[in-house]
Amino acid sequence: MVRPVHADRPVAAEATPDRLVEVGERLERVLEGGAPESPVAREDARELVRLLTDLYGEVLERVLDLADDAGSLTDDLLARLADDRLVGSLLLVHGLHPYSVQERVERALASLRLERHSAEAAATVSEDGTVRVSVVASGCGSAAVVDMVRAAVEEAAPDADVHVEAAQSGTPAFIPLETLMPKRATVRT
């Protein structure tokens, strides 16, 4: 399939959630930069942005429906769309993301392979969308593991209020020196 390339637009590989943030900030500057004596014009511009956003959301939903009706929207394709940072974020904005907050958090935690860090994490999602993650890690790298978990969960569920806490490990974070020393043989006389 041949796709038109516009010099003034980034290609799909360059379009990232950071680009979405940049565009959103530029829109906000444009909307706020209107003449202060013209609040009606600014409100009209905001309404225009809302209408365009809604329209694009409806178009995205329609594309998914058409692909599903044609039998082309397989579980694999849907997972690839959801896992794509740009497409996934747009699906989320428009309420079309195929995975619940719980599923997105579980997938994010599984992708971290915490067992490699001698750590584990458990997450719960309340009805109000609050995510609570308890991380059990030991050793001097435990703070880094908690930070890694927090970053992954916040990226997977930007629509949730995320709380990550370090739980106490059942094993000590240090090895007592006496366990490292060889035992001396006692001499009996």
C-alpha cells in the first residue's frame, strides 16, 4: 500500500506520545495566546479542538469496527495496537483501549521480569481506578527496583492514580559476617 508522505508531518515511526504532549502544549499555547479581550474566540477555539478530538476518536473506533467486521482484527493485531506507545495512548484517550487498568498493570509488571532482581510485586486496582503496588525486594538495589516498577506502572496506566510502596522482605538485606567466616576446628586435649 502506498501512503502519502507529507513533509510537514512526522512519519509514524517518529510520532510518539512525547510528540502528542508537544502538540497538546502547542494547542494550549495557541488557545491561551488569543486576545485577552476575546474570551468568546478562545472558547470557540477550545470547542473546535474538542470537536476535532471527538471526531478523530469516532474515526478510530470506526476503523477498529471495520477491521473487526472484516475478520482482520485478530487478538494479535489488537495486542500490537494496544502495545504501540502512540496508538495505545490514543486508544486510551478515546476510551477504546482493549485492556483494563488491571490487565495493563499486570502486563507491565510481567514485562519487568522482577525475578531477575530477586523481587516481586503485587498490584490491586480499586473501583475508583487507584492502583496500589507492593514491591518486595531486598538488597542495596531495592530502591531502584521500586523506581523501575513505578515508572512501568505509570506508563502502562497513565489514567490511574498510582501508588507504589516497598514492602519489607522476609529475609535480611545483608549477610552476617560470621556466616562468611570459616569455622575453626576446636582442639580437644
